[in-house]
Amino acid sequence: MTTAVVTLLAGAVIGYLGQRSRMCFVGGIRDFILVRDTYLLRGLIAFGLTAWVAFPLASLVLHSNIGPFAQADAVTVVLTIAGGFGVGYFSTLANGCPLRQHVLAAQGVKSSIAYLAGFFVGAVVFHVWVASLVSRVLP
Amino acid sequence: MTTKTISDGIRITAVQMGIAAGLLAVVAGTFFEVRPPEAYGICMACHGRDLLNWTLNIVFHTHLTVASASAVFPALTTLGVIFGAVIGAKTNGEFRWYSPESFFKEFVYGALVMNFALLAGGCSIRLLLRSAAGDFAGVVGFGGMVAGVIAGTIWLRWRAVR
């Protein structure tokens, strides 16, 4: 129950701030390469640095460590790199990261609503076909 | 005279948004136990998948994958973000219906991004969040994402100048 309430509230704040700031987590790198504009890139770095500082502080306060993370084997590393590359590449072509697309859809951009439809159809496609295909092809 | 322009609205910089979102992601993931998996405070792909699969599991009695954090009640980040963004757009006069002619292309991009995100174990935001939490797989995934953005940008520029 906490998960649902907390993510709903945090999501609402992030959605509001994301709409006001035009924040995008792939747009920063794209803008920097294309026109040397660092507005969005600074937001990306701010997010990373804040989380990097806040995680140890949180575990200090809670007296419990983050993780441990599972020891990533070679297959996981390769899949994660490939997945990350695909996320970056197709998000750039789609003109925004998933967060930006949610915000644009909420602003009334109908192609972003189509993006979200594809997004959720894609989730079902992944779990019904792609995941089992990947696990069958790989050792 | 009160003509309303876009610049009249509340302005928030990307840096302010990044700091607030970073704090919220960590606080939700640690203090409010949005885990396991670790560093799960915010993810547009995984949380949306959880909400969808949880609903499908309830309605159609399927057994689609749902992260343990969302087993009892699903993460509602997707709905929260849309709600917050609608409020932000409506209260600042930025809401308007707009239809670019690329519905099918965007639909396909959406499906592809979701598939690659679930393969990597996070959207662009969560890959960065995992990196910040010290997850090695998160770091290489974020590196892959940066490489993908660079490749995509070079492709867009090449296509534009051709």
C-alpha cells in the first residue's frame, strides 16, 4: 500500500516539475552534441549527483546498507549494455526519454499518447514473447 | 492589462527538477521501502510495467512479471506523473491538443524503448539511479544509454544535413 501512495505522490511532484522545467534524461546529451546547450544536461548531472550523495546519507540514517547488488555475470552485463543502448538510441529518435513522453502526453501532444500506447503494448510483448525468447537463445 | 504569456508561469530549472527528483527517488526507495529491487524509487518503464501487469493479472488471472515492490499494490508513478504534468500544464496555460503526423512511428518507438528498457532493467532515469547507488550493471547500462543517445543524435544530424 505504501508503494502505491508514495509513488503516486512522488510521481505527481516529478510530473509537475518535469512539465515546468521541460526536463528530459536523454535530451541533455543530445542538445549538448547538437548545439552545445547544457540546460538539460545540467539537470541530468544534478539528478545523478543528488542520488549519489543521498543514497549513503539514507543508509546512514536508516542503519542499513543499499544493496547488496547481485554480482552481474557477463550475460547480464552484455544484455544491460545492449538494453541501455537501445533505450538511448530509440529515445533520441522518439524525441524524448520516457518521462518526457509522459509529460508531453499530459500536455496534449497526441503522438506522445501514441508513444505511451506503444510503451504499454511493448511491456506485454516483452513479457509474453521477448523475455522467453532471450532466455532460450542465451546459455 | 493581463495578457497571459508562457513566461508568466511558474518557472523551474532543470537543475532544480533534477535535485528534487533525485531526492524523491532515494527517499521513496529507502525510507518508504519501494523495494526490492534496490534503487527502484522511480522508473518510468518498470513502474508502468508493474501497474499494467498487476492490473492484467487481477483482471485476466494471468501471471505476468511484477517486481516484488509492486506485488501487493502496484507503483502508480505513471498515473502520478501524468496527473502532475496535467496540473502543471493547465495552471500555466500550456495545455493544448497538438497532433504531429507521426503516430505510428511514435507507437513503434514506444514499444522498442519499453522492450530495451526492460532488457536493461530500467529506463534512462533508473539506469542513472542504479549507477548512483553503486550498481555495476547500472553503470554499464547507463554507459550504453549515453552511447545510444550519441549514436541517435549523430544519425539525426546526418539525416538532417544529407
